Amino acid sequence: MPLQSKRSVRVHEIPEGTSEKEYLDFVEHLCTKPKKPPKLHYSRVTKHFRRKFKSSASRSIPTEEVDEDARSKDEAELSPSPSTLRSEAEQAAPLLDDPLPTAKGWTRTTYCRQNGHLVGTVSFESETLKMEALERHEKNEKSCWKDWVVEDNFSEVTVLYEGPDAEFDICAVHGQGGNAMDTWTAGNGKMWLRDLLPEHDKFKNSRIMTFGYDSDLTDRDTVMELNDWAATLLRSLNEARTGDTAMAQLDPASIYNNIALPRFGIVFLATPHSGSTIADWNAFLVATAHVLGGVRIESVNTVKTFNPASVWDAQAFINLKPCPPFRCFAEGRMMPVRGTSKHVVTQASATLGNQQAFQIMNVDHVSICKFKSRLGPFTTISMALWELLNEVNNGGVQQTRTQQERRVSTQDEAVSIAQS
């Protein structure tokens, strides 16, 4: 899955002072198909000659047939023609050809500040509708919104929600082959970081973000690897807070002034701390794809079962002083892989140190981070986030700074929390 989202776009370069209502007006414009011009109807002269031709032709028709034709003609004049019905329907043709269902499709929006600038997101019901909207915006050079940038690229941090008095940060980090928006979006369109978590009473005073990086295993143009992605994540989070691996890089002389290691907590969702078995099972397929111009071998090697890098990273994390509190979760179901069922990340692989991974029932490696409702797995993960936030708040190292900072983060499917 590349940086481009299948059904969502990010909107930026929004002029300062733009109200939320003005932004929603733009969203409606973006998501509305232009009206098609009505089809040409017969002119009065054409209709006159057509009636005259019919009347002359009817003189040789028996009386019974004339009466029948007259009745059908009267009925036709009383009811609109099919072409008229079609033209009226085509004139009212907003997205999905119906304004009410359309509203459900595009009202999944966000609008908040990021690095001092206004940023929004819009999610569509399908990839086709997203592509149509992007094309319309690009071609519409006369619009008052023509200078607004609309793109489906979700590189680095995107702020989805910011409470009126944000006290802590939550940042979701997808895994290899994932996407900053699609990874967290369920089949019913619910993106829990946007639609569910901000409505939770315990997270109303949060800032919620998602982080995207070029994790597409088939992208052979990128030279970025895990350490580079980790450094980019830290820099992006540090910038978003203006007003060992990733965290192992946070030494006392850290250049990241707005984040601090002692104020972190982490939730790991199906993260392969000792490697992913699917990387081994697919070794032959990956090699074949590489020969044909596909998968990057170095990225897959990083997550192979018990590879030295994974073992070292896990040990380096456990040895951090102080070590951030964390929770580990594993998938409770196998998932279909090329015609068979595979357990992608086992409970043993998801376990880190003495923190045994908790298996979540009825979710596989993909659905473990997609929540359709407030019940079930969402309750489990949101409770884990809240517990970690309290641990960081109550048991963290005392700070000499007037501002305390908390952060919670995950990896393969990752979530992060911070407080200022």
C-alpha cells in the first residue's frame, strides 16, 4: 500500500481565517458533480410539422384506430416524455446522483491546525469518487478554491483532531505495506482515530495524528529504511508539538526539544518483535517478485523470523533507561494468504520482554487495527491507551520543566500519546 490513500484526500494551503463553514462549503463543492446541460428538445416548428404529418397519415386509418391514437396522444401529452424525465434527473446530479446519500459519503471530514496551518481531510465512499474529485479540482482553474492543494498523499504527520485544550498527543503509525489512512479504516468507512476516539470522554482533550511513510514493499525508488523512517517520525512529531530504534535515538542531548523519552507509553498492535513468519513463508514469492521488478528484499529481511535486527531492536528497547510503559496485542485469527490461512504474527512474536501479548478475539493481522464500532476491540485498545496515559502521568520520571510531556506510540499498527 503506497503513500496514496485509496479513498481519502488531504487539503492544505487553506487561507488563514477560513472558517469551518467555509471549509465545508469547499468540501461540498469538491464532492459535487457539475450539472449536465439539458438535452435539446424539438422546437415548436418541428412539433407542428410532425403533428401535421401524423394527421394526414391518419385519414386512411379506421375510426376505431383514430380514437385509440387520440387517447394515447392525450395520455402522452399529460405525462412527461422519457427524455424530459432523464434531463430533469441529470440536472440534479451531485455526487452519487443523490444529495442525501452523498452527504453520508463525504461528511467524514476533519479540519484543524497543524504546525500553525489549517489542514483538512475528506474521505469518499469509493476510490472512483475520490479520483473524480481530484480531477475536477485540478481542472477547475476559475474556482475561488483553485489555490487550495488537494492530494491523496499522506506523507509524514496528518493531524485529524485537536481538542480545545489538548493535553496529550496520540499518533498512529502503520506497518510495512500500510497507509496512514487506509490501515485504520474499516469496511464501513469508520476510521476510529477520526470517528471514534475523539468522541470518547477520556480523549476529548487530545491531539490525534496519523503518520505515513513510504512502506510500499514494491517501491524500489525509495532508499529509506527503518532507521530513516524512525528519524522522520520523531522529527514530524517534534514539529507537530510547536506551541536504540525511534525512541532509542532520544538521548539526553536529543535535538527533539518538544518530546521526551520519560513521557512516552506505547501500544503495539501485532508488531513482530521477533519477526513475522509470513516473511519466511513468502521467501520464494518475494524473490520471484524482486526478479520481476517488485518487492524490496532489504525491507522484507528486516521482519523475517528471529532475524538479528529484530532481536537486537527488542533488546535495545527493553534496556532503555527509563523504559517506557507499553502493551502488546496479537491477532486471534489467521488470515487468508494466497489461497491458504496463515498466522502472520504469532503471540510469541508479538510478546516483548516479560510483557506477554494479549490475543484479541476474532481479528486477523489486518483487522486488528480496524474498528467498526465502539464495542469489541476498540474498547480493549482505548482502555490500554488510557491505562498507559495514567502510568506515564503518575509513574513517570519527575521533570524539571514546567511542561510535562506524555507520548504513547505503536509500531506495525502503532498509536502514540503525549501531554504538554
